[in-house]
Amino acid sequence: MTDLNGHLTDIRNWARDFAENEVAPRAAEMDRAGRYDASVIDEMFAAGMMGMLVPSEYGGRGSSALEYITVVEELARADASTALVMSIHNSLVVALLDEFASDEVRARVLPSLARDRVGAFALTELDPAAPTRATERDGNFSVDGTKMYITNGPVADVIVLFAITGEVEIERHGKLVKKNEFSALLIENGEAKGLRRENIGGRLGLTAAPVGKLDFEGLEVPVGNVIGKRGGGYRMAMKVLDGGRIGAAAMAVGVAQASVEAARSYATSRVLQGKAISSFQGVQFMIAEIATKLSAARALTYEAAREMERGAPITKIAAQAKLFASETASFVASKALQVHGGSGVVRGLHPVERLFRDARVMEIIEGTSEIQKLIVAGCELKS
């Protein structure tokens, strides 16, 4: 395990204690039901985890990147769905508002995001060919469109919504051309008229996380609720997604850690022909391989967090961490399931079956592996 100083060790112990006592006992049932236990969110608020990236002056913990990913990792070790709820809330919603919102909005909204209001980041379109639009009329935007696969969407009190707010003229190759103006809007009333929510069930993994579809039909949003500069939505989204990918990498490391532990526990307790299967060379090879890949994924993820703390550019290393950690989690969980043999594929018999499904989804959320490769290649080829 990556060496941590005394303070970070205390943070890990605090997060592990919470995860093992409050999250792990409910994880299997939440997964079976495909429904999140709202009391877990309440307990994360009470513990200060939902406000980890909210600055202390607004009632949050004001945590560093390393402190934050340590907690995400420990939550994911117990239940990846829980870690996803907390990570999206902090890495994307809180981070974007803290960096780009006005002082007035930060003072009004951030304390509630540390205290009791859940945030969602509504970026992905149901149909990219028919993107969500916000048409300005009499000091308000009228929003129409559909966002899909929005984590926390079904339960969010605060939504950061990305929409086209008009057109602007730009010069391209010596000619003036029109381009969509893409902006971030703040929706503070989760029950606003013109917003309909739908939970997306039947998912392969991360089944308990509240992930849904958001339908907007004539939703009114004040023009003053534009976050940052109007037309600056793309730049802001890309900036916070870098940090979100480090959070996703930490989630993957947590899932991989739980998978290694599950494989080790089963291998040392399962007896075949009078011997624990851990004495068989084939099993030992698998344990060695997954433990090594886990160490490498954790090291890269923590290095990405350290670069973020230094204020260095993190686009490439964040994508590398997310790519490597998520694919490592999927590999490790697959090998851990292999160690379990036939009992590993029986739903509800061993945690490794849930870990296998959650790990596979980690390769898709927060940008697929293919997207991460494009980002890394783009950065490499520029240098």
C-alpha cells in the first residue's frame, strides 16, 4: 500500500471505520434491491464526507486531493455505489461551483452541499444530435432536452446543467461562422416544474447508485444562474472532469483492493484434497499478479492526486490513472472471481460477484477507456 503520513493514515482509518460499520453491512442488500439507502447519504453528510471538497469557510472539510481520494478509495472498498454518490457530488458539482461560481452563489450554495443537499452533474445527452437547449426569454432561460445516465440525478437537490444558451460568431479560417454557446446553469430547486426524473434500473453494476434520466420541458432558470462565464461551459466541464477522473481512479483502486482481499480470504480458507488452494501454484500466480497490478494502480492514482495538489496540469495523468486503475480493477476482479471458481458466479454468495460487475462498469463511467486513450495520446503528441 502506498505510504501515507500520519495524518493521511488517520484519514484512512476514519474512512475505513465508517465504511466497514455503516456502508459494508448494507452493500449487498442495496445491490440486490437496485436501490440506494438514503440513510447512508444522511450519514455521509453527518460524517463530513459529502463536504470534503467544500472549503472550510463554507462549512466543509476543505480536504486536500490526497485526503479526498483516500476516503473515496475506502468507500469503494466497501461499496462502489456509495463511493460514486460521494465522488460525483464532490469531484464535479462542488469542485465546479467552488472554482467558477460567483462569491454570492458560493456563499449561498456550498454550505448546503456540505450539510444536506445532494448535487448532480448533468452533462451527458440522451441524443447528442438533439442537445439540451436553454432559450432566453424575459430574464429567464426555458430549458428543453433530456440528459441521460446522470449520477445522483433522481435524488439531487442541486443540479449543474450544461445546455446550449444561444449562438456566437467566431472567426475560422478568415470567415465568421456561428457556433453554439455552451453554458453551465445552476438549478437549485430539485422539485422545479418542468423537470421530470426517472431512475435507470437493470444496470450490470453499480446497481444501487441513483443514476437516471432528467427530462426538461419548459423548465425556467433565471439568467443570473449561469455559472461562471456564459459560453464557458465546455472549458469548465473539461477542467473538473480531470479531477473527477482521479476520483474515479480511486474508486477503481478501492474495488480492486476489495477483490484482492476476497481472493486471498477464499484461497486461504477453501480446502481441496486436504490443502488450502492457496498452496497451489496456479492460484499463487493469480494472487501475485493481481496484488502487483493493484499496487501499480494505486501508485499512479496517488501520483495524480499529488500533481493536482501541486497545481500542475493533470489532464494527461488523470486520464492515465483512470484508464489504468479502471482496467486494473476489472482484471483484478476477474481473477479474484476465477480464484473462487463456480461459487464466485453465484449472485449473493460471495462479494466477488458484485465486485466483478462493479469493476466492469468502472471502465465506462467518467469517460470510457477509449476516451482516456485519446486524451493521453493527444497530450503526448503535443509534447
